[in-house]
Amino acid sequence: MASDLQDRDRPILFFDSGVGGLTVLREARVLMPDRRFIYVADDAAFPYGAWEEPALRDHILALFDRLLGRFEPEISVIACNTASTLIIDALRQAFPDHPFVGTVPAIKPAAERSRSGLVSVLATPGTVRRQYTRDLITNWAAKCHVRLVGSDRLASLAETYMRGGFVDEDAVRAEIAPCFIEQDGRRTDIVVLACTHYPFLVNRMRKTAPWPVDWIDPAEAIARRALSLLAPRDLHQVPAGAGDRDDLAVFTSGKADFAATRLMQGFGLAIA
Ligand code: DGL
């Protein structure tokens, strides 16, 4: 892509169907305080979990064509498991000069860490259906019993919660309950949070879980991966305060209500 912008001025684009990708952005901001960020919430299409695969694929590819032209990011982070497990390879093929970082279920670290061998993956129904997710299990967790739990409601509950709305503990308890298995004296000891919305609800999950488990949130690892792909900078040359400027949030619906605007401000993002 032709650009007049120097790499150092080009933003990092974060992408999700809603506010979930903010769980990854907050880690990225800590690691890269000197960078500029654009956060895109495809709220016009939320939730992705319910979409048919071909339609979602076409939709995201067309959207990225516009986003890359408009913002000219240095890299893009697909901070969404439901999108990444479907389309990360197609995005790399469609835009071969642009680096993409994906977010996919952290099944490998979960399998390495589990002592009981019982691991659950909590995700949207879309992520649970993906061949990509099944392949991760076959390739990295063959020795574990992995239960895939598709939740219809948790991403929406996280949206409500982050916009200051009420989230009933019983609703969270019901959504996470299928993650907990007891078998031959062993119990699930790890739950992979395989939707970027879910870490916002993790305290509710801890409180309503039938027993303590390790909840794996890959956000920091994703942010570190993004950092590793950026052109190196001499940080002593970066003026203090650089990166505080011009960080933007884009809602594809074009409608950010008061609660969404406040939330984005809290993350240091102005509505574009
Ligand atoms: N945050 C998204 C993910 O990581 C999905 C939420 C949705 O659109 O259903 O999968």
C-alpha cells in the first residue's frame, strides 16, 4: 500500500465486533505507550458468534479493505477469536503486505499447564464450531480432555457490563457451568477465555465458579506478539507524550451512545 506516512506515525489498528478487544488494547498500551492506536468495534455486525461463516468472511474482508485505506496502520490486531479463527489466513492472503496478529484460543498453554488433564474452552458458538479450533486441540492438546463450551450470552453480557448496565450473577453462573467437569476423581483445572469480551467478566466468573480454576486470558501474549512485529524504535528519540494523541475509536454503526463514548474515553480513545 502506498503511503506518505512514516512507519513511526502509523497507528496500530485493533479490531473486534464490540468492546472485547479493549482487553487486548489495554495490555498493548502498557507495552507501547509511545504508539498511536485506532480501535474499531464492528458493532453494526455484533455479535459475530451467530454469523454464518461465508457471510462473515465476506463482510470482514470488505471492511478491512476500507479500514486499511482509511487509517494506513502499521499492523492490525484482530482482537477477536470468532473473527481470527475464521479469517486470519484469508486476511493475510488478501493483504499480503500488511502484518496481522490474530487472537485464537489459548489451547496450547492450557494443555501444557493443566495438571488434571481436564481443560475447558469458553468461547462464542462461532469459535466452538471452527475447524481452526478443532485443529488446535488435535495438534496441541491430544493428551487432554478438552471441552468446548459455546456461550450465546456472555459477549452481550460483557457489553452490558462495560457500558455500566446490570449483569445478573446467575446468568454468568449458568453460562460457565458447563465448563466444570468431574471425572474419575479429577476436576477441570483450566478454563480458556477464548473470546476477548470474557476477561471483563472474570471476577463474576470466579465468584460463581463451583471450584477455583486458572482462567487463561491471552491478552498480554497477543500484545507482546504485536510489539515483536513492529519496526524497532529508539525510545529515547520518542518525545514524552507521543502516543497520547489522536487515539481513536470507530463504531461501524456510526452510533456511539453516551455509555460507549464514556467507555472509550476511559480507554483514552476519542470517537472518530
Ligand atoms: N470478542 C469476540 C471474540 O473474541 C466475539 C464477540 C461476538 O461478536 O460474539 O470472539
